Amino acid sequence: MKRGILFSVLIGSLGITFGQQQEKDTTTAKEIVLDEVLVSSVRVTKESPVTFSNITKAELAPRNLGQDIPILLNFLPSVVTTSDAGAGVGYTGIRVRGSDATRVNVTINGIPYNDSESHGTFWVNLPDFASSTEDLQLQRGVGTSTNGAGAFGASLNLLTDAVSEEGYAQLATSYGSFNTMRNNVKFSTGLLNDAFEFSGRLSRIISDGYIDRASSALDSYFLQGAFRDENTLVKALLFGGHEITYQAYFGIDAETLVTNRRFNPAGQFTDENGETRFYENEVDNYKQDHAQLHWNQNLGQGWNSSIAFHYTRGRGYFEQYREDDDFDTYGYDPITVNGELITETDLVRRRWLDNDFYGTVFSINKDFDRAKLILGGGYNLYEGDHFGEVIWARFAPEADIRDRYYDDNSRKTDFNIFAKLNYKWNEKWSLYGDLQLRSVRYEANGNETGLVDDTFNFFNPKAGIVYDLDVNNNFYFSWAVANREPNRNDYENGNPRPERLNDLELGWRLITPDVQINTNLFYMRYKDQLVLTGELNDVGAPLRANVGDSYRLGLEIDAALKLGKRFKWQPNLAVSTNKNIDFVFQRDGILEELGNTNIAYSPGLIIGNRIAYEPSPEFTLALLTKYVGKQYMGNIDAEVSVLDAYSQTDFNISYEIQPRHLVKRIVLSALVNNIFDAKYVSNGYFFTFDDDFSNPGTTTTIEGAGFYPQAGINALLGVQLQF
């Protein structure tokens, strides 16, 4: 069965998404043009020498039944996704070209979304955000200059809901496996007095998770007020979420993967009677609220400007039951109980984050006869507190509830300016230039980081050419440089250096009404790349280390093909080699030269495929398949660190009914994930340690690994009513 699935995917895998813009969309061209001004400074078109894919709200809708945005993007080229809870709800992750989420620059309406310290993107803090997304663009490679941390694998920018011309009310609900339920309500007033619109959404998602106790309770909201006339667009947005998820980042070992793949060791402890139990509140509990104010102005004579102000407030904790922790960790002095000296205790602790992120981004555009110029930049400030509380302890000498056993703070400023120029040299040739200056200062005083006060000044040039062979064929070549600062976890793991990337892209695009193909070659050469080591820190965050020289070399092909009037075929293929150059590793106390090794979490083959059958404009059936080749979770090519190749196939149905009275639209959706019930693992971790105590005088390097199994066959059913 597995060979049959893989063969069918390979036959169809030449490309996905470049031509998806032909899917039906209910928004008008006028709405989209006005709202796209918000992201014009960070997005590209086929006139730019950048590799990208666009996805619209209409394309997301059939599968948007409560799963996170990374899972909805799973079938794009070079993309690999995973879910801690195993079913796409809760903590989810995305990698592009082998680069993890800390290297994928994410913006929402041009505002940076990556966490300033970890560089991560935590979609669990914005549940059901796809329901308020108008469209998104994924740029692979360095891409164009944007706001926030530099892109080392991809850039993902989201545009939130466009201004709606007509008022509506919408109710949606979905239910499925593992008691997963999503309910939301949306509304819009439509344009009032041809100028004002107010809209919003409330959502709640709950799930037990595929993994034992990996539950999620997620609430979110989205509110928008807009003013629009011929020359002005002003938008005020408030959105955010509150997540409570039972922790599932521990993973399981290879033996447990065979005997009990749904086992979750989080919260496990032994009670006073020697019984194994699980702490019921081993959870993350975090709130995040965002405020954005955008003002876009047409200044006349080809000039227009955009300025935005933003503020993000985040606060929350994760709670843990800890057995036999040393007093020293919490600053406790030893005590004597019944004549026995006590130096350790069972306890429950909370580790808090309390942070503020605010700033401004801006741009001014000028359209000339043969050129388009964009000048822009941004200034952002992050202030974060990290502290820990003990809320219960079996033995707690001279301690009060919620005493802080550590109290750290950090501050980061990020300033950038850029200039972009698209110049139409003649009817065939176009030139592209993009220059960015970025200055970052990071200060921290954490126990794990030590004292940090570093300033980084980066120059990130980009240049390219585009050749239009004819109205259908387009070729491009680009060279781009990206520099990137270390994140907080890098400082905790040692003395990191900033990393540098040179990215070369060579592509061909074919666009006709029935056939659209995008093909590109890429070569990404890194200096001091901070690659994932495979290890996790004590809160489940991946650790990285500088590796000197490394590279990624690959071919990507994606396509959208109409096969007659009712079939659409969207395949994609990514083949790559990803290497650390002259890698060294200390094994058994001896430094070894391993030569070129595979970069962690970088499969050499990724295939996606979507075949859709549309017997009518209202009825669509789609089969979606993903194949991810063998990958290593570390950088030393250890067999223990191997993640086996896997394939996953989903089946999606969408049917729209248009009643004559009361209800405008009824949309019925069904999504059956992993229809062949593959027992696969999409993520894990790898670690080594030196054992110099079992046999004194001898050092032996021990290897170990953990795995995150994904759910077998599971389903979600949904209904949407629009009034």
C-alpha cells in the first residue's frame, strides 16, 4: 500500500499553488486592491525575481476547520509541518527548505509577528486566525526586505480580512476526531455611508489531542474598524487569543513508539504510595493581544504612503510538577525534619513570560512610467520579563507562595530602512534592486543567558533580473544577502555568532489560462549558520549552534493544471542536498572530522500533490498527498537520529448551497486526514552526552532520540451559515 501511494505521488509531482489565484473568491477586485496596500512593501509579484506562492481565503476555506495555519500550508512546495498533539490543533510547527520557524520571517499586515527573543512563531496564540486571513504569500529563500528578523528560509506575510462592501453575519461550526470542535461567529456591517466598515470574529477551539492528555482550549477574537474613500484607507485592528494546552513537547523514545505511540510523559510523578500519577495541570496558559493602526494615503502623481503603529501584549506561564528538585535551584537552605536533613523537595512551579512589543513601520511608494520605487522601514522595541514562582512545595523553608526564584528581564530594539526598485529596462528585461540596513541591540540579564549587551549592524543587499520571453514565459535570476542575530536560546547555549546567508535563485514561470508552472534552482550558502542540534532545552525549545560553512542546493517545481472542465491538478516537487562542510564532533572524548554531513531536519525530497474534481462550481472533491523523505534530527548522521520517510494523504469535500430565503449561503465541508492510516512521525529530537561516571577514567558518548507521532486516520466535519 505504501509503495502504491508513493508511486502515485511521484508520477504527479512536478509542481502546487502558483496558479491557485483562479479559485473562486467572493471579494471584489476593488476591495482587494485597496487592502493590499497594507502589504505592498513586503510582497512581490511575477515582475520580481523572487520565488513565491500565493494562497487566497477561498483556497484555505475548504480545509479551514480548526487546524493551525502551518497545517493548512502543509501541501506547499518545500514545506514540512508537525503538531505536538498529533492532530494539527495546539502547538504546531513549520519548516521551509529545512529551515525551522525561527528562520521564517512572519508579518501580519506588514507588522512583525516572530517573537523578538526566540524568533519563533506561536500560532497557538492566534487560534482560528485563518478565518480572518484574506490571503497570504510564502516567499522561499531570502525573499524581499521585510520587517522583523531576517528570513533564512522563507518569509510568510498575511493580509487580514479586506473591507467588505456588503454586510453579513456568519456562523461556523466543525466537529471531529479526538473531540475536536471549532465554533466561530463573524460579522460585517458592510460599508456605511460608503466610507465606514466594522467587522469582527469570535472563535473557540477545543480538542483532546491525539497524544494522551494533549488537550487544547483556545479562544480568539478579531475586531476591525475601517474608513475608506478614493485616496485614503485607515484601519484599526484588535485581535488576540488565549490558549491553555496540556504540555506534549517531551516526545517518546523508540521503544514506546512501538508499544504505546500515544503515551505522554508530561506531568508524570510517583505519589507517596509509590503509584504513578499524572499532574492534572501540566499546562501552558498564555494570552496575547495585538493592536494595529494603519493609514494608507494616495498622495497623487503616482505617490502613495503607508504608516502603521502596533502594540502586542503577551503574558502567561507554563506550570510543572517537579519531583525531588534541589533546594539550591530555588535558593532554599537545607532544613531538618524529624531529625533528617532535607535538601530536595517535590513542588509545583510556574515559569512566566510578561512582555510588550511595540513600534512603527512605514513606506512611501512612487510609480514612474518604467519603474516602481519603494522606500520604507520600521522601528520596534521589545521588553520582556522572565520569572519563576513556586506555588506549592512539600518542603519550603522560609518561602511564601509565589516567591520568585528567578527574575530576569530583557530588551531589544530593531531598526531597519530599505529601498526597493523595479525598473523596466525595455519590453523584455527588468532590473530589481533591494537594499536594507538593519540595526539590532539586545540586552538580557538572565541566569541562563548571563549578561548580554550586543549590537548588530547588518547590510542586506539584493539584486536580480527578469526576462519576459513572451506574454506567457518569464525567467528570473537573483542574488540576496541576509544577516541574522542569535536568539535568546542561542545565548543560553553558549557564545553565538551572527549568521550570514548568500542566496542565489534561478527560475522560470509559465502562465497560461490552463497551465501554470513555476520552476527554480536555489543555492543557499551560509557562514556560521545556527543549525538545529536536535536537542531541546528544559522548556522544549530547540537548541542551535554555529557550524561554520554550510549550504543548501535544490530544485523546486510547482504547477497548477486544468485537465478539462472539471479536474485540476496541482503537484509540486522539491529535491535538495543540505550539507555542513567539514563538520567536527567530539565522540568518546576524541575530536573527529566527519567531513560533510547532512544538516538536521533537512529532507532531500519533499513532494506534494492535489487533485481536485469539480462537478459543479458549488461542489469540490480533492485528494491531497504529502511525501517527506528521510531526514536526520542531528548533524552527525547518526542512525539513532533518523526520521524515516513518510507519506500522508487527505481527502477534502466542500459543497455550497444557496437557499432562496433567510440564509444566503450554506457551506458543508469534510476533511479526512491521513486516509490510509499511516503510522508516521513528522518531528523529534536527538541528543548526545558524555558518560564519564559509569566507568571512571573512560568517556563514552551516549546517543538518544525522541519522537512526536502523528495521528492516524481522523476526520473533521463542518458547516458554515452566512446571512
